[in-house]
Amino acid sequence: MSRSLRVAPEYINKVKSALPRNGYRSQQSLATDSGLSLATVKNFLSGKPIDRLNFEELSVKLGLNWQEIADKETPTTKTEALPFITGTPITDPRQFFGREKELKRLFNLLKRHPLQNAAIIGKKRSGKTSLLHYLKNITTTPPQQLRPHQKSDWLPQPEQYQWVFVDLQDARMQSREGFLRYILEYLKIQVPTPCDLDHFMDVVSDNLSSPTVILLDEIGVGLQRCPELDDTFWESLRSLATNQTRGNLAFILATPESPIELAQNTGHSSPFFNIFGYTAYLEALTEAEARELIASSPIPFSEADVEWILRTSKCWPLLLQIICSERLFSLEEGETDDSWQEEALRQIQPFYNLVIANEALAQ
């Protein structure tokens, strides 16, 4: 998990003075240029902890060396974790909320032999990547690192399972050898020479003896941009899962449309995309799930605020995270008016059309 960082006290003035020097006339202009929330920018400039990736991004925007200005004494325990995540996928299970229905179905496909394959469908920023990370991490996360009563006993003997997360946006995954080598190294299987498809099939078939789930994120990128990941490649993976590994291998992929349609739209005909018997469609959270997320704020929100957040977000996770982040920031700053609502509306505006697209997908 990416830890949070904050600007060291002795560098705060230097950071603030870098704002106009780099052409930013306001904190809002820096937020807009970096694609981050105004609350994140304000926290950065005031020396409060923010996500490390955001810290590095803002430092670059201001022409600063992030390693130089970072507080070397910043704690790295979970108490430093940001309450609400707005810019990156959620990798800490404690900060993941909802999707109970989908989780029940997905884990039910994986707890018996043969393991079954599944697809997670949702538009951009609907939480597909966060759900993949949650599947990978929740069953082996120590209880003390979870919320009270957070369910983690989804699988019998979870320590026997192997999980491989593959991000096809990663250039290293976009060549056949790079993809195959990554899988083998992650599974601690000796990489053959040469590391080609034939040898990969042989060593995996011979050595895969425990339940293994390969999580494929951004598979559309692999189909659209990666000529080495052709129909022969995908057909081999299908054969591996269905015939060669004694029911020990399953694939779960994330995509904005059905696997079959995605393959057809990108000129692929591999039967690999026909093996996904269950599809999880990511829609809005239930009201109960949204309320649980809101209630995780370290400073409780008023009931009026909670109702406004529910109504404005329509219970979509991304909008909930952004709005809650703005409300928490205003409370931490001691603001007593409703100006935070105006700022929250401004921050969610770029993503609102994504919500409408997801609602259309669900109908």
C-alpha cells in the first residue's frame, strides 16, 4: 500500500512560495491542473498528510524535489491513512466499502473446485480496480487491520490461494514474454528458457497445485494495443484454465463491456472470452453501504450533511469519496457555513457524466 507523506514544517513556506513562481494564481488552479481535489492541494500546502502518489505529483508541478521536502518523521502506520480516497484505486481493505452482493457471488465461484471464471463490468471510475485489489487482499489481511465486524472469512483456508494482479496498462505486460514471465515469477515457478507460450504452458501445467486466481485489469488495453497478445495467446490461457490445471486456475477480468463484445469490437475471436459464466455489474452502492462509508469519517457528519451527501452522490463510490473528503476538510478547518457544498459540487462535476453513463449501463 502506498503510504502518505506530508511537507516538513521547515519547507511549508518554500512550497507555498512555489505556487506563483510556477504560474499558479491560486490553489484551485493547481488542483485543476493536477486533476486532484482542492482539499488535497490545501492539505499538501499546509503540511497535512496526503497520498504519496499525489504528494509526488504536486511536488513535480511546483518544481520541487519531493524527497527533499517530505517530512522524514511522518509515521507510516495505518493511523496516517487518508479517511477518503479520491485519486487512486483503494488497496487497503479497511478503506473499501460495499459490493457485498458481488463479493458473495465472486468468492462463491472460488471456494470450490473447479474454480470458476468471472467478469467485472463497469465504466471508468466505477471501482473495478479497487474491487480486484479487495478480492486479492481481504482474506489474508489480519483482523486488527480491518474495521470492526468487517467480513474476511470468504474462503476456506485462504492461505492456500495464490492471487496475481495484472495491470495491462503496464508496458511490461504488453508483450507476450513480459506477461508470461511476470505470472511465473509471481507464482514462484522457475522461468523457462526461452519463455515462450509452449514452455509456459508446460511449466504451469506441471507445477500449479494450489488454487490460483489471475486478476486481469484493463483488459481492453491488451486487446486494443498489444498485437503479441493475439488469439493464440488467449486460446492457450483458456486451455490452461479449463483443461490443464485440474481446476486450480481461474481468471477474473475487469472491463467496461462484456468480454465477448469487447473481443468482437477489437477483432478477436478467441473462445477465451466465452468462459466467464458470471458477470458482476458495478452500480451504485446500496444506501446502507453508502452510509457505512460516510460514517467512517474521523469527525462525524451531521444528519443533514449525511442526507445531502447521499442525495448528491446518488450513492456512487467515487462521488461519495470526493464529497466526504470536502466535508471532512471543512470541519477540520473549523468552517461553519455551507460553502463546502459548493466546493464539493465543483469537485464532482468532472466525474458526474461517468455516473450517468453507469446508470445507463445498469438499465
